[in-house]
Amino acid sequence: MAKKKAPAKKAESYIAKAPIRRLMKKEGADLVAAEALDKLIGFLEKKAAEATKDALAICKKDKRKRITAADVRNATR
């Protein structure tokens, strides 16, 4: 009898697929491949992480702990 393989672990994602799929559908994409959805979510998470790091650097420079909307706006410019 062949041994069963352990299921492959997927990378933890912070953004749900359904809202992104709805957004893409709203923009006119009726059919979206799962791989394309995963790529877009990965891209969005990467950009969000970069913006957070930059906003945090702004806060530390100003000797604050709370990230504000202005910090995020300045970090994404």
C-alpha cells in the first residue's frame, strides 16, 4: 500500500480571496484563474508590508507609537 503524502501547506495569507475576486469581477473580469488571484493577493500583501514599514519608520522618527493615516499617505507617496 502506498503511503499518503502530507497535504502541502499553503503560505499564510492575510487577505481573503473572495473580496478580491468580487473586486476583479466588478472591474469586468468574469473569469479569474486561482493562480492569478493568488499572484494579485501576494502583490497586495507585499505592497502593504512595505507601506507599513515605511509608515513605522516615520513614526519612530517622530518618536510616536501610533501609525496614522497621514503616515501611511506619506509612506505610499
